[in-house]
Amino acid sequence: MTNPQENSYEMQITIRDFLGNKKTITDLLPNFGPLYTQYCGNLLQIGLIKEKKSASTAGVSEKKEKIKTSLINKTFDIANKTMVFAKMVENPVLANEVKCTESILSHIKDGKLIDRANLIYSRASANLEPLKEYGVTADGLKELKSAIGLMETTIPSTRIERNEAVALTQQLKALFSANEAILEKIDLLMQLVRLSHPEFYTGYKSNRKLPSKKSTTLSLTAKVTSAVNGEPLKGARIVLTPVAKPGIATAAKSSKPVEKKTATKGMLRIKNLPEGVYQVTIEKAGFATVTQTVSITDGKMTTLHIKMEKE
């Protein structure tokens, strides 16, 4: 959900609970019962969609990232060995056809990645016998072909799931609009008890306000790159776990772990981290896990540059 929707949802939950506990008063209001029933039903649907969208978005991204990373690694491995072979036998055409880098494979579109992987698979298969000396095997080619097939099936699958997410977003929008219309009618009904039940009226008006927007402060920026070539690593998983150390601020120890992934340029930004000491764990398929400790101070930004070694 968007931030405005989150704020509206919080307010609507508060109103639901407030009115639900004042039945002796709300029973006096004409047509309140049907309005309140519909309002609560809409809130239930909003909550279910919120949970579904959260699980769906995380699942789609994580699944596709794992499959794509596996294909990139297998493609690059065979392409690199084939290129070495081509240069050794002085075959510039083949060397040019299979030439690629992990960075290029990571940044091209999914369809072009599949095309590139298929071309490398085709050229390596055609030269399998001499390539065995260079570490290319039939099993390795089978694994590459399997990874290509999995990526091909993932693209339409993730597209369908994203289309479903768009549909859920539209449903959310409609439900919020419907509940806002109901609340406007309830606002009118509140005028009927403004004088007879002033405390109830004041309580309703107070709860009807949207939660104030909290200010945000940038606490941590991190950049994750390959220790081999300095290329930024997209999709690296970073987990910050609060720890306690003698003599060091430990306000963060009551917080929950924070988990994020790096964006296209290997960058990550986290706002409003509680002050204290954190253990930072960085993971990415094909790279050795990195663990280090960082201190966060209120009002100050901490910067990390993590270099990951190949496994």
C-alpha cells in the first residue's frame, strides 16, 4: 500500500474500534447499522489484500532474482571458457560471438539474456569435444539449458503475478474510496449527537484525523561491489541485526532486524534506524557472505562500502 493508504487504513481501523465500542450511542443513529457493516467488511478486504500484496511482491522478486542469477553465472562460466578456447585456437569469430561479462549479462533485458545464453549454449555445444579440455562438460551444458528453460517459464509467470498485483491495487483503491464515502455519511450522522453526547462526538472527531506524517532521517547508505572488478552488485541481501556491546549505545537492541536489497547500482539507503550497534550481514548468490559491525548515531548518516569476494 502507498503511505497515504497506510495512514488511512490506520485511521479507519481506529474508527472501527471506536464506533464498535459505542453501540448504545450508534444505535440511535438512522441507517448506521448497514453503513457500519459495509465499512467493516471493506476493512476486512483491505487487510486481506494488504497481506496478499506484501507476500506476492516479495515472492515474485526473490524467485526471479534467484533464477536470473543462476542463469547469469552458468552463462558467463561457459562463455568465458569458450572464449579462452577460441583465442587459443585463433578463432576470432567464435571469440567475438561468446564474448560477454557478468556486468553486461546483469544489465540486459530478460529476453536478450535468454537469447545470449542460447547463443553461447549453441556455440559451446558445437565445440564440446575440444572444449572438454577447458572445463566445459556435457553436464554443464545441460545445466545451462535447464537454467534457460526455467528463465523462459519464469517471465510469463512473473508477468501474470504482476498483473494480479495491479488488479489488487485497483481493488484497494476502490475499497478505500468506498470506505471514505461511508465515513462522510457517518460524519453527517455524528452531527445528530453532537450536543447530546459531546464526549462521544469529540472522540470520534479526534480519531477521524489521519495520523501525522513522521519525519524521516537517512541513517545508513551502503554500496556493494565485486572485489574482483568493482562492478556494483544488484540484489545483494543486507540484514542489520541489533546487538549489545559493553560501553556502546544499545538502544537498538529492542529493534527487529532490518532486511533490504541493493538496487541497480549496488546502492541501498535505510531511514530512521534506532541508535545503537548492528551486525551487518551481506549475502549474494555466487559470492562469499560478508559480516561486519556498524554503529548508528541519531542525526548522523553512516556510510558503508562492502566489497564481496567470489566463492
